[in-house]
Amino acid sequence: MPESNIWKFDDRILLPGVQTSWQPCHEDQRNLLYSMRPTHGFGMPSDTVKAYFLAQIAMCRMVRRCTTSVIISQGQELYSPVVAMELMYQLNTWHSHLPSSIRFEHHDVTVALPDDFVKSVSSSATSSVTAVTGFLQMQYYLCLAGIYWPAVHSVISIGTLEAAPSADCERFFESYFSFVITAASVLPNCPHNPWSIYAK
């Protein structure tokens, strides 16, 4: 897959809408689809599942390019605060477009320890929505850490604190800490295979 250069077409392929594009065109095909669906599932409303799926696609695209906040100068990669600001804008735009049912709040994640998270999950519907919302929040912090990692990398590779704004380096450690805390709470209740997160 990496050798196919398929990722370069990401920005050219439009995401489907949440409504009719997810359903077969013909009525007989729609009935066949419903009959083939398993009786168990996420335990969430259909629109919430579709919105979560779209949010996941968009997040995967952002995670793949989140470490591109660099510019090439004299053959050397240097941190670019301007690029990081644009990536941060895109990430916050993604968050602002999440439906209220799966939108998480920005708060101090240290209060969301694993035991508290597990205790807050009770009914199956609430459990599923809580799990996918927490999973999106974890990916948000993962992407945020990726955006600001080049700032820290620049300081390490160049050997001077002036290689990147200290505030951006601080943002990396804050977002990475938030990612670790959120991941510890979410991964035991992950709605699907978490291998991609472990790989990060």
C-alpha cells in the first residue's frame, strides 16, 4: 500500500454524506442489507454510528499528516509554527463539526482515570456512545501530540532551545500526557481493534 501512493488521493476523494449515500439505491437491495445485518452491534442510533464512521475517516487522514509541521531549509528539516497553526486549525474544525452525541469536551483529562471511566459505563447504549466518544478524544490528543512533536524534535536535533517556540514544546508534552491518560481509560473499552493506536 505505501508504494502505491494511494494516500496522495486523500484530498481528492470527497467523504460521503451521512444520509442516503450510505444506503443501497434500490429498495430490494436495502431490504437485503437489513436482513443480512447482525442482531448485535454498536448499540447506538444509526445516525450516530454513521457520524462516528465519518469522524474516524477524517481523523485517520489528519493523523497521517499531523507530523508535517516542518519546512526544508538548506537541506535540513526545521519546525514551522505556521504549518502547526494550520494543522491545529484543521483539528479544531474537525472537533467543532462533531455531532453533539459524540463530541467530547476539552477538560483536564487527569480526572478521567480508568476506574472512574469504567464505573461511568452502565447501559449498553450509553456504554457504546461513551466508548466511541472517548476513542475520538484519545485520537484528538494523539493528533495534537503529532502536530507539536516536530518542535521538540527540532530542539533535540539542532541542540538549541531557540530551534522552536518553547510554548509549542510545552504543548507537545501536555497533549502527549493527555493522550496517555485518555488511552489508559479508553483502550480497555475500545469499540474495535486498537492495534493502530498501540502502533503509535
